[in-house]
Amino acid sequence: LASIGYGVAYPLGVIGVILFIRFLPKIIGASVKQSEEEYQAGLKEEFPEIIRQNFLVENENVVGKSIGELRIRLMTKAMVSRVVHDGVAITPRPETILHKGDLIKAVGTEQSIKSVELLIGPKTDIEIPLDPNYDVRSVLVTNKEVVNKTIGQLNLLHTYNATVTRISRAGINISPTPNSKLQFGDKLVIASSKANMGLVARMFGDDQKRLSDTDILPVALGVILGVLVGKISVAFGNFTFSLGLTGGVLVVALIFSRIGKTGNILWTMSSSANQLLRQLGLILFLAAVGTSAGADILKTFEEYGYRLFLIGGTITLLPMVIAALAGKWFFKMNLLSMLGAISGSMTSTPGLAAADSMTDTNAHSISYATVYPVAMVLLVVVVQLIALLF
């Protein structure tokens, strides 16, 4: 009987979730475009825009003191990338002394730039000329040796007289700190002398081709370990549960992505490879689901009537309706995050695919990956509890 109920409810569980995800924005009167803008605004608030500004050193309290003594990075959260004294632009070091009338270029968020103004002196529109021996360029992190290391550990300033002024990661600009950990694929804006720039670039890798290459070994190892984890059964009294195939792979992927690197193995892949595997996996999954669910749907309906279909539809729709109402009016969730959370709570990969086609952001994917493991565990536990009680 359990297999019969599953066979009846599963097609509705697939089609019902897809239709619910697709029509939910219209049902609750929410705009996908507006939700994207709100999500992007939230990202900007969490990761404020990085700007550059020149300042004139006029504060008597900082004149004659070194950048290290003033602790500008700690006090303002901004990075001083250049100092001009007597018309000569240099890459500043902790021992660089500030003189009255010097020009400095600071890089940071709007708030940190305001703090620099209070500490150093007024803003100025005077351009800081590039020294012929000075260079500023973008460098890609493709060298496995520096992945997961902090900028402070690399000791760029003392070794190469170079400064990282900006980190661009997944389209987000981050103001660097000595404790900022580098990830594979990061784009760094580096200020350095031309003589040392080549050495700095080689240290980080700066290989565009390597960035687009996909190492299949970490993917294969992750899938194998995920399958093994999914097969582990934990017993509590009279019932046992396991994460299952998809739950095990997802949990292992979450753990490995958090670790980032083990030895020379990077637990990441390029965005293009990630997108290809995601779309290919969803296509194969939906093809398998469609052929298996549709083969016997008419036979099941003729044998058991419409009652099981109605029960299956109710069980599918009711939790999603409650989640949508609670998400919108109680938790005030962003629509995209809510779509991912609903798909994850239903452990519905087709639902994620439906949400994926509605937006270019990754808000739904993040919430799906967060909710899915919990839903998978609770699903197994609740099913076995129902079996014990009834």
C-alpha cells in the first residue's frame, strides 16, 4: 500500500510543486524583479560598494606620524593604496611618514571613507599621478598554494611592496583585511611596482585558462563520499533513518565547500562548470521522473479512483500554502528565498529548477541548500514515527 500511495502522490508532488513555485508570485502579488532588486540591495548592505577617494593631509594630529602608528586600517577599515610626497607617488608601508600637504588615496566603503576624512583631512579632486615604475592591475587567484590563506599570511607588503586594494568574488567587491581568506577564482586589484608585479601575479597564478578548467577528481570524490554518507543508518529505538542518496551528497558538498581545500584538492569548481552540471543533472532527473511517473498514472487512477489523488494533492499543497503565508506575512521573507525554502522543504529538485528559471540570482539556491538537509532528516524521522503510531 505504501508503494501505491507513493506512486499516486509522487506525480502530484512533482507537478504540484512546479506549478506552485511558478504561480506563487502572482498568487501573493509579489514581483520577481522587485525581489531581485531587494536581494541585491541586501547584498550591497552586507558587502558595501568599494570606492576610491583622494585626501589632503591637513590634520595636525597625524602630521609627522607613520601609517603604522596611526593604525589607519584598523581605525577606519579603509586601505591606503598610495601616498604622494613632494610629487612622488609611492606604495605606502607601515613606516611611511605622513607630512602636511601630502596626498593619499584610500580605498574602502562609503563609511570607511568618511572615517578617513575625519582622521586625515579633507577630500580633494587632485589626481594622484601614476609613477612610471608603479602599476595597478587585476590578478586572478588560480594558484592552489595561496587558496585558503589570508592576505596577512602572504606578507605582500614586506616581500614585494605590494598592496591588495580590492577583492572581487562572485560579482561582489570586498574591502580586504589582513584576515581576508583567498578563494579560487577571486579577482584581486593589486598596487605594486612594475618590477615586482610579475612576481606577484605568478604567486597568485593569474591563469584565465586554469580558471575555466574543471578538475573532475574533487567532484567524483564528493559524490562517492556523499553516497556513502547517505547509506549510513542511525537507529533510535525501533526506527532508523538515513540521509539517502541526494541528502548525503548535499551534506558532503556543504561540508567540503566550507573547508574549501584539502592539500592540493580544491573542493570548488568554476561557475561555468557548476552551471553545466546543475542543468545537466536537473534535465536527467526530470526525464527519469517523467517517464517513471507517467507510465502507470492512468492504471493507478483506474484501480484506486480519484481519492488517493486528492489526498496526495492536499498533502502536497497544504504545507506549501502554510509556508508561503508564514514566509510572506510573518517572517517577511524575500520572494526568491521563499521559493528556494519551499522547494527545499518539499525536497523537490524540480521545484528548484522551476525557481532557477525565474531569476538570475542565487538567492533561491542558497535557501534551498540550507533547508534541504533538515527537511530530508525530518522527512525520514516523521515517516517512521507515523509508521510506529499507526
